[in-house]
Amino acid sequence: MWFSKSQEEALKELEVNPAIGLTSEEAQERLEKYGENKLKEKPKKSIIALFFAQLNNMLIYVLLGAAAITMAIGEYVDSVIILLVVILNAVIGVFQEYKAEKAIEALQKLTTPRSLVRRDGDIKEIDSTEIVPGDIVIIDAGRYIPADLRLIESVNLQIEESALTGESVPSDKNARDIHEDPKTPIGDKSNMAFMSTLATYGRGEGLVVGTAMETEIGKIAKILDEDHEEMTPLQRRLDELGKILGFLAIGVCALIFVIALFQDREIFDMFLIAISLAVAAIPEGLAAIVAIVLALGVTRMSKINAIVKKLPAVETLGSVNIICSDKTGTLTQNKMTVVKQYTLNHFQEIPPGETSLQGTQDEQELIKSFVLCSDATYENGEGTGDPTEVALIVLGDKFQLAKKALNDKHPRVGEKPFDSDRKLMSTLNQEGKGYRVHTKGALDNILKISTHALVDGGIVPLTEEMKKTYLNVAEEMSNDALRVLGAAFKDTNSVIPPEEMEENLVLIGFVGMIDPPRLEVKDSIHQAKLAGITSVMITGDHKNTAVAIAKELGIAESIDQSITGTEIDQLSDEEFSHRIKDIRVFARVSPEHKVKIVKAFKSHGNIVSMTGDGVNDAPSLKYADIGVAMGITGTDVSKGASDMILTDDNFSTIVNAIEEGRNIYNNIKKSVVFLLSCNLGEVIAIVASILFGWPVPLLATQILWINLITDSLPAIALGVDPGDKDVMKQKPRNPKESFFAHGAGFRAVLGGTLIGILTLTAFYFGLAEHGYSLGSRDIPEDILTYARTMAFVVLAGSQLFYSLSMRNEIKSIFQVGLFTNKYLVGAIIVGFILQLGVISVPFLAEAFKVQNLSPLDWSIVIGFSLIPLTANEIIKIFMRTGAKN
């Protein structure tokens, strides 16, 4: 319990001289003893383990069974093709998981901070991972704390610990404090600094007493190490579909055996037919195609600043109907900005982006006092220190009152640091031949210690009426959610002690500042609203400030739609769940409240996306359907618990990701429904021929060729279909919704039935041309081959053309644009070329038992192939008419 020890005791225990620090040799020895200062990651699965994980699927089990049977009966070509499909699917899955892991690792490397330490008597900057117990860490404003520290020196030090405690207000630190109570809460350990927190003000030095998993953050990371993996809606649906198809294939094969026994067919033929049916019932390319579509979606999303850690999470995004978002940095710019300033009877708005502003003499004095009474820095567009002070220095730059120039001209000779009780800070600077006190802080407190005011360049007594005027204007600014900060001064002839500084001041005026909304967020929230998605703000800020920003962005309409953390605590879970439907702003909440908010929204069947950046946000990120971590400000623990990481910490990226997720799901649905329609056609053709005792119109190798080549190419092309521009005008999809909702099932059955009937019809035409019928006995092998070739081409051709109709459920192929998916057009052309090649190239024709067709028969099979496409387009006409009515 380092917080209960004095500085001297801590230094003695870790055997270090604070003036020299550790030597390089000592640091190396301790690094070997304690290990690197980084949170332990879960052991990664080996490539072999990842590979076998991909095989845990009912469809794969049935295919492996089919491969074993084909090998047992000597059909080695079929066995090899089936096994190749299984291996290809597994390899693609492994590759995508590995690629996603590498993207996360790269992001973590980018976010590894560097730290200042004293070693060998010198101050050095090193990677935080190299820090060891006993190191002396130098703390200054703007730096992250790299490990758990027992402070040994502090000067006005404030540390923002929201990543650990959820408290957004920086904590005051004092190295001299000692806390003897062993149960002292983390937030009250004023003599400690903790890993991943941020120094916002002052400076200090700390002795490293805990690194990596021995830190407070490491303890939380251990708790989060447990896996609570839930299948996404897509995973569940594909799993269910796989089981149904698997059992269907087994059931149909059993049925074939029974029928074949009654028909006195040969056992060997029976095996081949059963394998043909198993192959026809299962869309072999389905798992691989879904993996490819998701992988391509992940790649597209990384280009819009969203890194998806798990492929199926992309699909879940499409169902999201509640976005719970942080305010600071996500909805706002995370950059306090002065937008208004007031000196008596002079009110000025500060236009954004302006850099050459002119002010009155009073305004110049106001800004000068603010800049001189600040410890922050701002150079080359980067600020360090308290965000409020950075905003004041930026204001000075806009009025050509740069901090460096003012400090050179008016050196600081004394100060009275900020105190949370006084809510004031004062500095004493040289002014001509004398000195001037500059004070900034809460306007109420400044009015109490001011006796005069600066008005039009002259100092006049401060009257009660003037005080009332100042307070009225300040109240108007506060009502606009602006943070009000006042400034005053007084001149002295000599250096005065701090206790005399804040007396009999001259009030100059005040400014109003705010963290402005991101410019692009308002449009994104409007777009989300049109898409049936409710945007909700969650913040540790005050209610009025949060509601003002929410109103400006279109999240909320009135303060009645807000609630504070304190009010949440007063409600039971049931009461809160009932009220939450009307709440759009959650103010003054801690990360602990976030889990309660997620649970309440989910209790109504919502699919919830939750953003977070702190360690304490991790439970809510895991509990949400989509946990979204911040790539810039987020802690490693929050990134580890999330499903998606925003590399730009921007709300608009979430909305863009949801749009991408919807399009990806739609594309997967198109591919799945297309493949099942095609396979249904194959099953109908084979089952009908067996039931009626006809010759089988397709061989197992022919079906495999169609499933792997002719089907798969259009299915992949449908998977990368350009996004529907109207997708964000639709309501979020119900996660329980079937693949076959909105008439997709009917169209799939109709399309499959048509394809099956047309395949049999083509087979009949091929036989009839040579004087045979479907019921004829002892049909010569060459005539059977010719008829099967016609059936083979119709099956392939009808599926290729049918894919064009699958691009949209309602819009015709002309409304969507015949050539807007060049990959699909290419897939159809390549499919026909390959089909022609199989028939025309002698050794392929022999392998697949097909032969070339006459020009008349080519025209017949092409005509048949166009029928399913035409039928589906006619159905769409009626659907569009019904939708209008």
C-alpha cells in the first residue's frame, strides 16, 4: 500500500536516489525481472487452432462425409474437389482473422506513449514499455502517466483520472499526503498517479511502484480477460441454415436409398445419386463467399476510419437502432473554444477560424490578463495543459497577443495557484516600472474581490448596477451552455505576497467558451434519424451544457429529454427501463451508469452501439451489441473490449459504418438467397427424376462444377454489389428477421422451382430430338450425354442470368443499372466462357461427360435460361405497384 508510505519510505524500499534515478544497468536488470510495462494480451490462437475452428460447421461436416463416401466408392475427382472447397473456406477464414489481429496490433503500436524518466542523473525520453519499478518519472501537463506512481514531488499538479474512475474533473495531487486507511478509494489517493491517466495541470515527479498487470488498470484488465462471446445474428442464422441444410441433405440421401431399393437400382448408382443430391443440397461456396464478403467489407470500413476486430460484427452494425455516444471528442471537437467576450457595454462574438481580429482597449486588456495568467502552451496547432487555458492562449493568438511575446515583455515574478475552493488563479507580472496582478476564475468570486471596473479605458468604481449587468450577461451565456470565465487586475509598486494579490481588483470582463460540435456530426445524426436510428448522448458534463449541444446537433428538443446520473440512481431498474424511451441526453454519468443504460435499452429489444474510451467503459462496451472504442483517446483495455475501433474518434464514422454494415448484410443476403435458389433448382431436378423413375439429368461432377464455378462467381459479385443509395432511408433490420423476409423466400422458391423445371425440360428436349422420352428404357449413353449437356447448360445459364435479378428486391435491373456492378457482368461473361470451354475442349468434355450442341439447341437453352430472370422482373413490377398503393 504505497499510498500509506512517505516519499522517503517508498524510495528506500525501491532502493533509488531521486536525484540520480536508476542506472542503465539497474533498469535493464529490473526490466528482465519484471517484464515490459504493457498489459498482458490473451494468448493468441495458433494458425492450426484457427484453421480447425473454421471447420466447426454443420455444412462442413456433411461435405467431409460426402468426400469420405466418394473416396470409398472410388470417385476420387469428386472427393478432391469437395476437400478443396473445405480447405479453401478454412484458409480464407484464418487469413481474415489474422489480418484483423494485425490491424489492431498496428494501431496499438501507434498509440504507445513515450515518457520522461531520470536515469543516470539525466532526463531521458523512453518508450513507456521500458519503464520499470524504481524509475523516477517526470510529469508535466499534457503527458499520460505511464505506470502507477507514488508521487515524490508535486507543484499544482492535477491529473484527469476518468479513464480509471469515470470522474471527468481533474483530481488535485499532493506528494506530501499520506493515507493510512487501507480502504482509501482510488479517487482519494491524492499522493498517487495511475497508469493511463492524464496530467492536465502543474508538474511533478513520481516513483514507479507498479507496472503492467500490477497496476490498477492491470487489475481491471484481468477481470475483463474472461470470454463472454455471443454469436451475432448472422452467425446464428448461418449456423441454423447450415444445420437445416445438413439434415436435409442426410434426409434426402436416406430417402433416395429407400426409393432406389423399391426401384431395384444398382447400389453403385444409388451411391452416386445420393452424393449428387448431397452436393446439390449444400451450397459449397456459401461459407467461403460469406467470409470473402465480410472481409471485403472490413477492408472498405478501414478506409472510412473504422477498424473491425471481428468479421461478423460488420453485419450486426446493420441492425443497430440505438447509438449511445460520448460527447467530448466524438460529438464535439474536444477543443475548448472562446466564442464570446464581454467588457461593460461591449459584447463581441469571436468568429471561428479568424486569426487577425481587432479589439477595443478593454478587450485587449482582458485577453492580455487571460494569457499572462495561464500555464498552458500552444504552438504549431498543438496545445498542452488545461484545455480552458489553451483556449485562452488561442484567443490571444487571434488578437495578436501571443503568449511568448507577452511573457517576454511581462515576466512572471509571483503567483497564487488555482484552488478548487477559491476557483481563482493569480499571477504577478512586471508592468512597466511596476507590477500587475492578473486574476482569472469564476465571475461570482471575482465580483466579490473587485472594487473597480475597467470601462472604455478608464478605471471606475464598481456599482451594484454594474454588477447586475455583468451577471445578467453571464447568465445569458450560461443558458447557451457556455462556460464563463472572468478576469481582473490591479497594479502595485512592489512584489506582493500571494495572500495580498486577490484584494481590491479592477474587473475587466469575461469570456464564454464551449467545446464546439463537430461540423459534420449534425448531418450524420439527421441521416441516422432518417434511417430509424436514435442517437443518444452520454456525458460526464453538466446537464445544461449537454442539452445545449444536443439541441444544436438535433439529438434532443428540450431539457425534459435529459437525466443525470444522480437521478438514474434514484430509479429502480424497472422504472429506468420505462423512462429510457424518452431520454436522449444522459448527463453527469459515470462509466458504471453506462452498463445500466445499455441494459435498459436492450430490455426493449434494441440493438445498441456504445462508444467508450476509458478502462471503466470496458464492461459496457462488452455488454453492448457493438462496442466502439476510440482509437486516439481510448485506453488499450477499452480497445480490447470493443468490436470496432474508430481511428478518428468521430461520431460520423459510426453512422458511415452502420450504412456499410447494412449494405454488407444485404449483399450477404443476396448471395445466400441466390445460392439457395440455384441449389433448390438442382435438388428439384434430381428428386423429380428419381421419384418418377427417369434417368438422372445431372451427374455429381456437373453439379459440383456449377456450384463451385457458375454459382460462386456471381455470388461473390453480388457480395460486392455497390451500396444501395436508399439503404439509410429504411428502418433498421430486425435481428430476428429471416434471410427470406419481405418475399425473398417466395422468390427463392419460385426461382429454384423454375430453374429445376427448365433443367428437366431441357433434358426432355435433348432426349426427344433423338426419339426418346423421359420414361424410355435402355437409352443409349451418347444420347443421354447429349440430353444431360442441354440440362447442364440450362442449369448454368439460368443461374447466371438469374443473378442479375437478385441485385435488388424491388427495383428492376434497369433501375439499378445493368452495368453498375461490373464484377457481376464480368462473372456472367466468364461463367458462359467457362461453360462453353467445358463443352468444347475435348479432355474437359470427356471428364464432365458432355458434348457440343447444335446452333438450334444453343438458341433453345439460351431461351430457357432467360425465363427465371424474366419471371422475377415481372413479379417486381407487381411489388412496386403494391408498394405505391
